[in-house]
Amino acid sequence: MIAIKARWVIVSADDVREDAAVLIDGARVADVVPTDAIPAGCTIIDRSRAIVHPGFVNAHEHQYGLLSHGIPQLGEVTDFDSFLRAYWWPSIEDRIRKQQVLITSQASMAGMIRSGITAFCDCLEGPLAEPDTLIAQGEAIEAAGMRAIVSLESSERVDEANGAACLLRNAEAVDHFAARGGLVRGAICTHTAFTCSERMIAHAAELASERGCILQFHLSESAYEGRWTAAHLGRTPVSIYESAGALGPGTLAAQVVKTTPEELEVLLAHGVKTAHLPISNCEVGGGVAPVPAMLGMGFCPALGTDGYIDDFYQVMRAACLIHKAWAENTVVMPAPVVFRMATEYGAEALHLAGVGTLAPGMQADLVVYEDAQLTPVERHNIFDQLVIFGNSDNVRDVYVAGRAILDDDILATIDEERAFAELRACAAAFWKGMSAR
């Protein structure tokens, strides 16, 4: 048994222990005890100045999105529609192949691990990638020791046959990883109500229901989707998903920025899970999601990076502060709630049993955060110190299922120098290919 001694152990947003140790037996937390009550015979890892907290759950990620960091913008982008049609789809998504997916996956994981992320849900947007890409990506993630859900975004924007083929790739990945029974699972994934017909959405919902897996999609990332469905179909996006039988406790809706109060009531009634992506919402100018109102209604929104900035301390900071400014109210989005969104709510959204807290019997997915804060960390301010003032540079160890994948600031499962060198070379070639088009 391993005992990690710490100055503070955050078991959950409701349970903070001082001078405590996390006992790990195999893949699970055996107990959290005072440091003077560590059982004899334990292998002790002394992190007496550190904070140990549950690993973060990134509920919406695009690993391949690293290729877009600093990318030349060749098309004219003035709004969300032109962002997709003139830039993102032709310049990035339609050019993604397996090689880029595997290279970005390694670099993405290195960055996520270093920011305390232990689990994530990836949405690969590569409709023209090789058929075996999704399973290859998932196997690479599993080899790195991270907990993940993989999926391939499916739509009919290329054509109907491509949408059907992408759904098939999702179903194959769900079956493949279910049979392996490891840290990686699959999901069924569609894009939006303006790129998928109701018939396609209904088929996706059937595939997810048959396999007992998550169905995920982007919902009202900006006002564009609602305007499009109103103009072309005379309906709201949520009404389309409801009619297609695509709403339920196994549904994960990402973004949820420009949904109406009536749509939110429908989502809540069906038990739909949501993922809030505060930083990427700023990038595309989509707006600010009504997360404080959703929390008040009874939603348990998770947090995600959207593959834009994969540092979860920055994501938590943004989620905490953006809404205070938007609402002109310092009380909304308190730090403990944001921390819960980053851990427990993320685990709930992804249906990760035994993940999200460090209670006895839970999976030993945890972060050791070295206390290098400028001011004292105390019980009354520990969540402010992490959520508002946290810095990923202070992450010293990361465990998934009891295995150290970051050990004393050294990545144990990824060749970090090689991963970033390959990413830079891949990005340079990818960008050069844009200018040659």
C-alpha cells in the first residue's frame, strides 16, 4: 500500500483534511487518514508541503486542435458561420489524417497531465481521416495511462454517406474498447442540428442506446444554430433533439451557450449532462453560457477545454471570473462550485463510476500540487488558491488508477521532448499545406 503524505487533502469540495495522507491500494483509494495514523508497512511518499486533490475531468476536448494554435488564417472570418465554412472546415478538419491525430494526441496528453487532468472526453473532427484512426487514437491514449472517452464527430456536411460512415466508426470504437475493458471507452458523436438531419440524429441516439454509451454533440455554441434551425426548419435545436429521441441521462451537450430558458427546462427534464467551455467560447465570439442560471436550475455542468487551452487551472479561473464580470455579481460561481465542476461534475457527465473524489473505494485518480502560493493556503481559502491563483507549474505528481503517470515532475508514459518536437514539425507542415492550397 502507498501512503501520500500531504499538508492538505481535498477529498471533495465538501471535505478538506489537514495533515492527512491518501492511502492507495492497487487502483483505488483505501482511506484518507491523519499523517500520524499511517499504517505500518506502507510505502510513504512524502509531499508534506503539497495539496492532494482529485484529478480534473476535461469533459470536452479536441486533441487535434493543437494544430490550430497560431495557425495562419487564410479565409475571411467575421462570425461563427464564416469561422466554420471559410476557415475551420476546409483548412483544418478536412485535412486531418491519422498521422496528425496520433502526433497531437501525445503532445496534448503531455500538456493535460501537467495541468492535473486525469480523464477527458475527446471529439475528433476528421471526417476524411483513415477508418482506423479513432481506434488507433484510443489505444495510444490507453498506453499513456490516461482515462478517456474517444469519439469521431459525425455529420452530413460532407455528404450523407460520410455521416453514416463516421457513425459506424464510432460504433466500432465503442465495441472495441468495451471488449478491452481498460481505461478508454468510446462514444457516439454528432455535430449540430445544422449539419445533421433529424434522421441521422435519431440513428445516432439508437446506436448509443444499444451500446449503453454516451451520445455527445455541440449545442448552440453561438446564436447561429438557433437562427439556422428557425429559418430552415421552423424549430429550436433542442426540439429537434427531443423529437429524435436523443435527449436523456446518457446525453452530453457541449457549449450550451445560446439556449433559451425553455430549452434549458427541456434538457433538465431529460437529465441531459452539459459541458461548459469558458475560454473557447471567447475565442469564437459565441457568447457567455448561462451557467450560473443553470446551476440554480439544478444542472451539474462539467468543464472542458475544447482543445483550445488545455490548462485546467486556467479554465477554472476563467469559469470563476468571466461569469462574475458578465453578471456584475461577485457572488456567482464561487470557487468551491467551480472546483466541483472540474472534478465531480465532470465524472458524472462522462459516467465515470468511482471518479471525481478521493473517498475510500474511489479510483486513485489524483494530483499532487506543490504549495508554491504567494500567500498561506488555509482551510478558508484553499479553493480560491487553486481555482483563482492555481498554476499548473506546481503540479508535481499525477496518478490514474493508482499509477503515477507524472512522477516527481517527470512524465512516466510519454516522451515529452519527442512529443513536442514532432508536434512542431507536424504543425509547420500542416500550415505549409494550407498556403499551398
